Amino acid sequence: MYKLATRPLIKSKIWQQIPLLKETFFCMLFSFIVLGIVLLIGLNLSFFSPFKNAFKDFSYLDLYYSERLNEDHFALNDDIILVNIDRLNRKQIAEVIDALKKSGPKVIGLDVIFKETEDPIWDNYLASKLDDESLIFAYSIVNKSEVYTDSSIHTINNNKGYANFNFDTDAVVIRDFQGVKKSDTKTLVSFPVMVAKKYKGNNWFIEKESYFEKERPINYSGKREEFLILESKDIIGERLIPFIQDKIVLVGYLGNEMTYTFDIEDKHYTPMNAKFVGKSPPDAFGLVIHANIVQMLISNTYIQVVPNWVLTILTVMLTFISLAYFIYISKKMLASYVLRLNLVQLMFATLFIWISLLFFKKGILFKITSITAVVVFSMGLIGYYKKLAHYLFKRFKWEGFFYHN
């Protein structure tokens, strides 16, 4: 008897919520349309460009790097050693490379392009030192053209990789990199991937190369100060440098050892920048960024990205739930509606930033910007939707949760 009595009651309560669910659906549709129009206007009006550019280069996840890299107990993989060529001439660079080869590193990555010939004597001397299988050479892709070292100095065959981090021309902060670039005629591989592949040898997973055909986030692990850096004076004239044997040696420009802080040549903005909001000088040399990528590759410490379809489902679900709640209390508890709305908007944004940082600490990139923006924006549009519903009820007798006969 109890079950027979409660079934109609439960069915009746569910049936009574249909107007609320219907109103929530149309309110969500209304908010999505308005948000789409606002985004369309913002993308096409030059008036909004300063605001768009200001937020484009900002990420709250930079807080994580700022805190993590200032920890006293931070430890770095010691398999990567950086060699600074500063303003050395070609004779000195040749001597540095020759001395490094004698110490037996497993890989020497040369992030230098000798684009043009200079003194034939020293160019030939340099060419004689570059003829070695342990060397990986960098080249650059500029406007779909490939810029190599002059063929009279070294003819680059398969032991090469492009030095571009990614191919997003609008990116100011280097957060992502593309390890493999495919075209209709050939497949190009980046400089860090080539170095890691050479170092890992048979342990390199070839399937990883297809993973890097899209831009992937860089898991930064250290600034310039956290890497062991050798200057030319530490190398030239030394018979052997035992601690670089079987290691990865990356050779490139790191500025003067005393004044590199003020040097902006081949420097880039990264999430490691101490000043992540406002104007500041670039913080990382290109060679340091390459070193961070190589370390990520050889240690398999990739950042996993939450797929877009998961973000889309979460956005729709959370938007629907939040709208249903506030549509309900806007009619049933009008006195506390505004206060609750403001508090929930603030708490929602704060909670999701905290969750995102927690995920990022575990090596998962959970992009909550779009979720937070859509949900909070949709909550704020309930009042405007209510006015639209009132107009439709008066003009077309359209009934819903707010207005009905």
C-alpha cells in the first residue's frame, strides 16, 4: 500500500519540475547566444584589442611555476649540461666543440646556425670539428623556408631539428611546443625531440612522435640558474671533463656570465617569469627552454591535457545546474537571490582555479577558463532572460516557469 501511494506522488513532483527544466534549457540557450555575440563583437572590434592582448599572455597557472621554482629543495635532472658560447668567434666555437667531443658526451645539441661564410680558414677548421655523429644541429623555419648552416661548413642530413618552439605567431609566452611538423611532402622534427631521440636510442618510443604533431604544454623544471652551465674558459685547454661523459650537452647562447640578466638577445617570455602580471623583460634564453623540453622528454614527465569534449560536457552540465538553481530561487526566495548569486559566482571561480592548480600539480592541464567564464556569465544573464520571458508571455502567450496562466 505504501509503494502504491508514493508512486503517483513522486511522479507528480517530477512532473511539476518540467516547467523549471524547460525554462532552464531556454535560459541556457539564451546565454550561449548572447555569449557568442559578445565574443564575435570582441574578436572583430579593434577597440577590444588591448584587453584581448592583455589577457592573452596571462595564465593563472603561472602562479604554480612561480611558487614551485622558488622552493629551496628543488632538484634537477643532472643529465643535461649547458655550454655557453656567448660572443665566441668560429675558431673558439670549434675548440669548444672539439674539447667536448673528447670528453665523450652521448649527445651534443648545437643550437647555433652558421648561416653565412666568414674567414675560409676558420670556417674550414670549424667544419672539421662538426663532422661527428654525436652532434644534433638546429635550423630555423622562417615563413615556410628552412634556414640552415651554410653547406660549405656543414651539410646537414638527418641529424637536424628545427629550433622553433611552436608555429603560433601570436604567442608571446612560450607555454607550448610542437615536436613534429608534417606537410604533404615531408615530416620535420624539432631540435629537442631529435636530441632526446638520440639520447634514448632504443628506448625511444617512436609512437611519441605522432603525439607531438599537435602543440603540447611544456613542463618547465628549471630556470638558467638551475642548470649546470660551462663557459668556454671551463672547456678550452682542459684535457677531459669527466662529468659530461654519456650526458646531454646543449651548446648555444646564454649571454655574458656576469650580465646575462640584462641581456634580451634570444630571450623569451615563459611561465617561469617572476613577474607574471604586467610588463617585465623576457626571462629565459632559447637554450634554457630547449633544455626544459629535453628534460621533459627523457624523463617522460609530460603534462596530460583534459580533452575538449570533457570540458564541453562539464560546461553544459554545470551551466544547466547553476541556472536551474538560480531560476528556482529567483522566484521562490527573491530576497536572498542577489546575495546568493554574487557569493556563488565568486566561490565558483575561486574553487575552480584551486582545482585547476591542484590538477596541474599532478601533471594534468585542466583548462577551466572557458568553464568559469560561461557559467558565471550565464548566471548574470538570468535577470535579462526573465525580461525576455515576460515579453514573450505578454506578446505571444509563451508560458514557462516564470510566467504562466
